[in-house]
Amino acid sequence: MSHIDWIILGFYIAGVVLMGILIGRRQKDHEDYFLGSRRMKPWQVGLSIVANQVSAISLIGAPAFVAMRDGGGLTWLQYEFAVPLAMIAIMIILVPVFFRQQGITIYEYLERRFGTLTRSLLSLVFLVSRGLGAGVVLLATSIVTSVCLEISLTPTVLLIGGIALIYTSIGGIKADIYSDIVQLAILWTGAIVSLVIIVQLLGSDALVFISTDRERLRVFNFAATGIGDNQSFSFWPMLIGGFFLYMSYYGCDQSQAQRLLTTATRDDARKALFWNGLLRFPLVVTYCGLGLFLIPFLRDHPDFASKVQSTQADFLVPYFLVDYVPTGMLGLIVAGIFAASMSSIDSVLNSLSAVTWSDIVEKFVPRVTGLRDRSKIFWARLITVGWGIVATGFALLLAGGTDTVIELINKIGSAFYGPVFAVFILGIFVRRATQSGAVIGLIAGTCTNIYLWLFCGSQVSWLWWNLIGFCVTFLIGSAMALVSRSRLSVSDHTSESMAAIPKQAEGRHRYLVLGIAFLLMVILCLALERFLFAIIG
């Protein structure tokens, strides 16, 4: 990078860290640190959710999947169809439950519904799965940064990890949400600018895909099922499995649900999910469009293609940024990637700290409840630093892997998402569900998914793990509820939750808009596929 790029990068990082410090100085207690006084606006939380899920990881992984990965292509767009459908379900089923209990973590509901063991076990599952996921997020940004800074990957991981530790230990959830909004604007702008640069460099060849593999331009794959055909990215697993993944990730994962809890009311939380359901698809289309135009670009620039092919596919976008994005804009985009990394890591580490403090420390070390508010903030920040060190170590272990990072992080999540979602659904809908049924079902569902990962390979798409794990957990929990003779007082929580579901009169227009958005996504992707096929003949 040039001196101008370094100056832009330095100013941006300093500004983000300064914002975290200023916000951190205003925090009064640990709930302010974790929930931002429950005063965040719906549009702020909505943009934060969009930015957090499709930031640095998608900027790296989506174009690499479309342009270079074996078996990849525009089929990734199918994965987005489930988003608006999942948002509708979360708004109706889960949001009322979480806002009724008014806790710091969503797992507090499970203790009142089932018992301490269920809450502790779900918290442990979250800590393991998201702790690993934080390492993947850190690695994703380090891949970009190592190319831009022209240093090796290992010191880059340590550099970004160190910066993230400083920021995450200070700012809390409010600083995280504000920085999310800024980085979303920068990354989206950077992706559009990169698209314009590619089109300008290609000139009249911008839409020449004659030598392109036809399957790479295909959006829909209805023929494959993702079971026994080595076709993970086909329509049915991406729609059905993706629905269960998103239901669990956005509704039953503390890193995302915690954002919803920063709003004042459950209707505000629904508005935040509504914005996520609308804005995520156009952003992903931008990233996939970048990968689409990189296909002819790689063909017309053999030196660049050989440079990328000699490394991992995930280096595609970083190399393009360094070689072709002009001075000044490169610094701004890299600054955005830095911010995206710190913001994404901050959100995960902040939620890991919240779960560790609320569900582990306060639960099993009762004397900490008597600490002063400033002392609680100190320990919350110290726990955040500890998780940052763990994430950095895991990122170093992952360096040099073969899977694209976007696929890896979803594989990690898919091993846990279905079973976790099933436990919440058991609590809400199955009156006689017991703690033993929920725990045994959770363990069985997770073990089933891990078995599929280790021994079935690509024979069963990792997207199906979400549904399979859900079904195993829910069926075992329901079966044990049928044979249970105990009359549980906690069943009152089930009655309250179920009674809230049919009374969702407010905001029904949002459900309709999201349903229409789903149909428009399908129609637009069908039109895109036919247009591209018409070009190549």
C-alpha cells in the first residue's frame, strides 16, 4: 500500500478505537456493557445484524466461491432465499419469549423452562461453537490484511487479534453496533467500486462468458438433493437446511439475539429483523457479482490468474484489491475490512463474555453478585480479553486450511444450530418436555451431526445437518415427554409462549413484505440465470 493508504488506514483505526473508548467511559454497569441500556434503535440494530453476518467473511468467501471453488458458482444465491422466511418465523415465535424474560442472555429462559443443567449445557455449546467461529472471522480478515500489508499470515493474525482485543475490551455492544453501521457502508461501497473497476478493465469483454463452465453460471440446482450426490449447494438443502440454520443463528445464538435485546420493545426487535431480511440479499448479490465478473477477468489476465491459483481461493479478492484498486480507495477498503473484522470479532467476543459472566460466573460463583458495578465491568472486559486470546490461537491453527472460510464457518455452526434450535422449540411448544429429554436430545443431535461431518464427508451436505440435528433432538425430547408422568410447574412458560404466538396483530405488514421479498428473490435469480445462459448460448 502507498503512504496515503497507510494514513487512511491509521486514521480509521484510531477513530474506531477512540469511539470505543468514549462509549466505554460512559458505561455504568455490566448490563450497559452487554445491552447498551436497551436503547438502540431498530434500524441501527438491523444494519448491525446485516454487517455482522455478511462482512469480511463474505467479501472474501463469496467471490472466491463463485469464481474459483470447485463445484462453486452462483448457486450460493440459493442460500439467501431462506433469510426472509426465517425472519418471519423468528419475529412470530422467538422474539416474544426473549422479551418476556428480560435477561442478559437468551439461555436464562431455558433455566426457567427446564432447569439449570439445560441452561448451562446450551451456554457451553454456544461458547464452544462461537469461540471457534471467532477464530474463523479473525482468520478471514487476516488473509486480506496479510496480502495488503505484504507480510505473512501468522504475524497478521497476531496484529489483528491484538487490535481487536484492545477495542473489544473497551467499547461494549453499543460501540460494536455503531462501528457495524460504518463498516457496512464502507464495505458495500468498496465492493461496488471494485465491480466498476473490473468492468472498466474488461471493457467490451465484460459479459463474455463463452469459455466459462455453464454450471458456474447456474443459480438453481433442483436435480441434486445433497444426499449421496456430493452436491452440497443445491436448492433443497440450501432452502430447507438454510431455514433451520438461520432460525437458530439469528434467533437462538447469543451473538445475534443479544443485539435484539438492545432494543426497547419486542416490536423494535421485529423491525430490526425486518431490515435484515430486506437488506442482506442485495449485499450478497453485490459480493457474488464481484465474483461473477472476476471469471472473465481471470481468463483475460493469465498472470493474475496464475498468481491466485498458486495459493488458496480466498486470496482472490485480496490480490485484486492490491493489484488493481487505486491509491486512496485501497486504504479506505482495507480500513473497512479492519473495521469489519474488529466489529465482527467484537460482537462474538462481547456475547461470549456475556454468556460466560451471566450463565457461568454469576450462576456458579454467587459472591460476584455483590461486587460494585465498576468491578463487574472490569471482570466482563477481562473475560472478553480471555476469549480474544482463545480466538487468536484458533485462527493460527486454521491458517493454511483448504476450505473457503465462508464454508468453514457455516460447517462449524451447522453442527450445533439444529439441536440448539430444537431445545428452544421443545420449551415453547411441548408442554410436558423435560430437562432430561432436552439434554439427551441435544447431545444426541450434536453427536449425530459430528458423526456426519467426520464419517460421511460430502455424502450428506452440511446444510442438511441443521435439519437432521433439529429432528433428532426434537424427536427424542418429544418422545421422552410422552412417557414422562411428571406434571411440571415450568409448563406455565410453555402456555405463555404458545398463547403469545397467535396474537401477533402488530406488524403483520412486515411479514407480508418479507414474503414478497422471498418471491422477488426467486424471480430475479431465475431471470439472472436465463440472461447469463442466453449470453453463452
